[in-house]
Amino acid sequence: MDNLSPLSAAAASPSLAKAVDTYRKAVSTAATVTAYVVLARGMARELVPDDLRAAASWAASLVRAGLQPRDRPAERRTIIIKSTDDGGEGDGGHPQGLGCYFENHLFADARAYLATKLDPHSMARFCLSGGSGEIDRNVRLSMVPGDTMCDVFEGVEFVWTSVPGDGAKYADSSSLELTFDAEHTDMALGKYVPFIREEVYMARRRERELKIYMNENASWRGIVHHHPATFDTLAMDTGLKNSVVADLDRFMKRREYYRRIGKAWKRGYLLYGPPGTGKSSLVAAMANYLRFDLYDLDISEVRGNSSLQRLLIAMPSRVILVVEDIDCTISARSREDNVSDMEEDADAADLSKKAEPERLTMSGLLNFIDGLWSTSGEERVIVFTTNYKERLDAALLRPGRMDMHIYMGYCGWDAFKTLAHNYFLELLADVEVTPAEVSEMLLRSEDADAALGGLVEFLEEEKKKQAMCESK
């Protein structure tokens, strides 16, 4: 034993041997845990969806942020929106010279949007302004210069401040300041400001007067359109009416869908059925529902395919194009007939084309509907009406051209209820009559028209009697 070294003696000690064994087990356990952690991370990357992992990471960052002390406030950003703009070139840089300012449409949009957010009951003071004349009688609210207000968008607080002008000589130099946390800069520029502009745009469309345009040769002439038809007053089958409204709503929401599949953003409707079944009223109801102007195309006024192309180019987006009685107005022969004639005698067709003036062909009309020229505008609705669907060229009816075929039939029970409500509601509201009196008038004739006519006369007479009694 005396010959053993100190190291050998220490190793032979029972306590040291136990410590060495414990150390070895700890190292082995740590290696095993590390291997499991690496394996778990790999499995998480393979099995856990990206959205779930992102959400977990976001939650962990919130926990860490909550545990960390906040010694200083969050950094802020401010966007200044001026009421006027000089185009970024200064007074002298503009070709029209000193003092040439232009209205900043973003400023006008922001003021219009904030007007819808102001609550006069909770404000100590606010500004009122309004349009003049018969066209604009609306009264608008706005902040007093120097005041602020908050708006919450997708959980983020945005602070607006109205800043008075500095007394500039040539323009209104007032402005609006938009302040928010710096971390929300991308949301402010990429989502919040575009949201404001779209909201104001849609509000203005709902409030503005609609117009109907008629073609004269290769140009359009428009007048104010005051047709009162709506889907509430439209006398047609309730299920069919709801399906049309649902189809319009779906079409309006599908900008990105049409772009993704590579198709023009348009929708085609064919309204067919006997005369007097409400086809024109349905078109007016669609225009009032979408707040789209109407473009009523008279094909008899179109001199040829090139004139049709010019009309299409001059037509803006977000409109309804209507071609009424398409079976009567289209004088061109079917494409099959044209192709057959050309195959039989191509030389004669060329000579005829040179000798005769250009005319509208079925091929030109089809290219106008879904060919290359159909992409000159977007968010358009095309409506054809006809009393005789069977007379139309089959190429005009295939899917992709007329997407929805709507049969406008004779008066059914749903249509009758709507008509009775529209025509009798006002009279019944003004006249005090009992259900027995109404039933008696309807029983006086087995002819429905005569019975309803007698009821109207009875109600009108009762209305006159009550008015005379009230005047005494």
C-alpha cells in the first residue's frame, strides 16, 4: 500500500468512485436529453404547421416582452397629410408658375372617413359644413383645428390630429396628422390608409346619382337615371331573386380570384321570357344594388366591329352594359354561316368586303363579350335580354359568355305578394277599413283583375271621404 501513488489512492477511495460514477451518469443523461431535444425540434418542423409554429413563437415573444421592464415608451411615427399639394416640385418648379396648388384627394378622403367616426354627443365642440344647391345638401362633421381623436383598426390605435394652416397666401395649408407606434408602420401604409380610401369611395358611390348612357355612332351620351326599382320592390320569385343577389355579391368579392385564374373580371346574365315579365326592372334593380351606371347599347346604331371596339374602350369599369332584345337587334348571321360562305367562295367574300361598308358581325360581338377587347375594363356586368331564347346563336349562350340564364316568367304567388304590397300598402295605410270590407270587395267578382280593380276604387273612395271629413 505504501507504494501506491496519491492519485491511485484517491481513485481507490469509495467516496470518489461514487462521485465519478454519478458524473458519468449525468453526462450520459445530458447527452440523451440533448438528442431528444434535437429530435423533437426536427419532428416539430416536419409535423407542426407553419401557422401554429408562428403563433407559438408570437405568444412566446409576448410573454418575454411582458417579463421585460419597459423603461422607455414605444417609438412613434407621424404621417402628415396636407390639404393641398404642389406636386413635389415647389412653387417655382411647376410649369404654371408660383401659387399653383392642387387638391390632395387623400386629405379629402381622410376628412370624409373621420366624419363618420365623430360622435357629436361626446364632443365638446366640432365643425359643421355642407354643400350648396340642389345637388349636395349633406351636412358634414369635422374636428376643430387643434383637436385630436382616436380610431382603432384591427386592434391598433391610430391618433388623428387636425392641424390649422399657417396662413399661406395661395392655398389652404391645413393638414391632418396620423400618429401610431412605429412597429405598425407597414399596417398604416399597406392596410389602414387603403382601407380608408376604399370605404370613402364606396360611400360616395352609394350617395351619387346614377346615369344611363346611350350610344350615338361610336360615342356615349348620358343622362341622370332615377329608376326606383330595387330587389325589395321587384315582383319575381323569391328564390330566384335571392340567387341573383347572391351571385352579384360573390362576383363583387372575386377580384383576386379572377386574376388568379387569368380571366377578365366580368359577369354575364341572360334575361329571357315573355314581354312584360320585368326584365328591364331587374336590370334597374341590379344597377341600384351595385350602384353601377348603365350603358344601354343599341346595336342598330353600331356601324361595324371597329365602332363597337371604340365604344368598349370608352366605357369605364364598374358599369352594367345592357343589350335589350338581342334577338331582334343583332342582324348579323351566325358564325357558322359566315364561315361556310367564306369556304365556298373566298374571293367573292373579299370582293364583297371591299365593296360593302363595314358591318357588325357575330364574331365581332363575341369578341366584344369575352375576347381580347373584353379586358379593356374590369368589374363589368353584361346583360342581354330576349323574348325568344331559342332564336339566339348557340355560341352566344355557352358558359363564359352568359354565365347565368334567368327566366322571367308569368306572375306567381311571390310576385303577386310583392305587387299587392307595393300597390296597396300606401292606400291601406291611409284608409281605415276592416278585413271584412276588403274581403267583401274581393268577393264581388270571380275575375281577379276586376276584383282587384274594384278594391282599388273602393279604397280610393274611402280615402276621399276621410279627407273630406277631416277638412270640415
